Amino acid sequence: MKMATTQVNNPQGLHARSAATIVKLATLFQSSIELKNGAKVADAKNIMALLLLEAAKGTHIIVCTNGVDEVQALTEMVELIENNFGETNAPSA
């Protein structure tokens, strides 16, 4: 199991479109991927669970991966979160 802490930088936080982007990335990996916000835990392959994390801008998220491609999954998931979920038009704060 691999873990890393990252921060949601997107001004809109983790919203529906960004959650869909996370799911799209997560499904490319065989490993299980979980995102944690305090006591809340979400399977990164479940859009509704991700929305229930209620991760606003500035929220620290722990990304946990476990499986055959866990290192690559962790790296790419952290990069996605730190880069505003790939939303290039997101205003910077």
C-alpha cells in the first residue's frame, strides 16, 4: 500500500466534473484507490462517494493505493488533484 497527502487547489473544490475526471483516471488502474478527507473515505472509482468527501479548495486529501500498479496510480492521482483535476480554465487563486 502506498499513501500520499495532497491538497485540493481547484477554486471550486472537488465537484461533479472533477469527480468524473478522478473516476476516469482511477478506472485505468487495477489497484484500488481511496481518497480520504478526515474520517470520510471514498473509492476513487465511485463518483457519488467522491462527492460525499465534501473537499473544498484547501482541503488536504490522503490518497491511498493498493495493488500491482499502485505506484503509478498514486503518482498520477496526486498529479491530477494538484493540477486542478485537469481543468486548465480553472481560475488560479
